[in-house]
Amino acid sequence: MEVAFIGGAGTVGATAAYTLAVERPSVDVTLVDVAEDAAEGHGIGIRHARTLGSLPAFGDATDLGSVSAKPSSTAGLATADVAVVTASVPRPSSSARRGGRLEFLDRNLELAESIAATLREREPLPVIVATNPMDRITQRIWRETGWDRDWFLGYSLSETARTADRIASIRDVPADDVYCPVGGEHGENVVPFFSRLTVDGEPTTLTEAEKRDVREYVRDVPYDVIQLRGAGETSRWVTGQGVVRLVCAVLDDGLDDADHPIAASVPLDGEYGIEGACLSVPVEIGRSGVRRVIEWDLPEEEREGLRAAADSVTSDPGQ
């Protein structure tokens, strides 16, 4: 199997490519980027890291996949089984504060149209989108390709990780005991599905104050990370890991635990009463992308949150 990272020389693309390469040594990894030298350099380092982990002293013998770099999306996607879109214009200085994902919109929409044009040159394949503002970019690539919506997954698992981390802190429990997927917009209009919250497998409720605390934490923390690490940085570690979780779910034809579905941004066609917007909702993942959208019976507060997210995503010109 081959996974191509479009924007593979960037921070998120290279981090995700490295993570996949060491977690799935047999998978072929292709870094596609106009910054050809940087992509080649990352590819060499990733290939060496994969080799190190498979040496007799450290790992099990396995057939290692290739790690390569290609300057054009056309060549890089020719034999790919999954495409991951992380390409982005440089971070605008105005994007380092809360709400800053939208500062990428105009120029990344142009980039999305270029990527979609390249995708149209080949047969459909699963496309995982992490480029910000993610819901809008996923929507643009989907529309421009003309492909069925089921091929597209927008990445939003960072919010789920942040939500679990915050609830664990509030309730003094291990974060891996917390299940609370997050839907809505990858931005201000996040919708944690508190109605589905469990801790150690048991249904759990939060107070209204605790819910507000969780929402504000999820909205604030990526920008706290930028302030701490510098405006040129991103939440590369959680995003790199999360993107690879989606890739592996596609490669494996689904999750190991089907009883705990995850959320991803997909084009909605009437689900939750919403049409024509890409939003994160619970999905069942398969080898070709989205096997189905899971439509939970949500309380009105969470449905209202999804409607507000849809209004936000579709409010921009050209969406």
C-alpha cells in the first residue's frame, strides 16, 4: 500500500509521514512537495529512522516499504492508494491567535483548486484533508473533483484528544478512559458530543460550567501552543498522530473498536438536517473512505451547535 502526503515537506506533512513510516514499516510513503529539496531531505531522514527501528537489535524482521519524494502531485499520486492533503501557504502573522485558521482561507482555497485538478487526472482514492481551514478546504476539494463524497475525510481528531485531556483533568481520571468525540467545525463552532460521554465505559455527565470550560479549552489551546513555541510552529504532534490514525483506519478497512466511532469532517447530504456543508460528525470508515455517516439521536443543544457550525462553514464567499 502507498500513502502520498501532498505538502510532505511541511511541518504537519513531514510529522505525519514520519509517524506512519515508523508505525507501519511496510507501507510505501511518498512526500509530495514543490519544495523538492526539503521533501527529499525529510524522506532520507524518515527512511533512516524506519531502518533503525527494524534493525535486528531493535525490531522484528520485516519487508520495509519505500520512502520517496516527488516534486509534483501528478507523479506523486500516480500509484497512491491514499492521499493526505497537508499543503498550505505560509502561516500569516495574523493567524497566531484564536480564530486564526480562517486567515489561511483565500490562498489555501486556490491551493485546494490546484490539488483537486491534479486529483481529477486519476481514478478516485480516499483523500484525508488536514489543510486549514479544514472544513472549507475539504468542501472545495470535494466539489472541484466531482467525486462521490464518500472518498473524503477532513481531519479533526485533535479536538477529541484535547477534549479527553481536559475532561480527564477536571474529573481526575486517566485520559484514555474518556470517550467524547467532537463534531462541528474545526474552529470556533466545535461541538463536543457530551451526550455520548463515557468515563471508563460508564455514561457520565458534566455540569454546564464544566462543558463551557471544555469548549473554551479546546478553542484556546492550539493558539496557546503557538504562543509557547513560536508563530512558525503548529500542533504538529497531535495532528501528525491523528492523521495517521485516520490513514490506518482506511488501510485496515475500519477501526478496531466499532463501538466507539470517531468523528471526521464529511460533506453532509441531509444528515442531522444539514446539506451542502462539510462538518465533523461520527462516521464509519472503510477502505474507500467513509462507509457511512452515523446519525446519532442528539439533544437539541448539540444539534443547534451543528447548525451553527454549518452556517459558519457555508457563510464564506465561494463555499
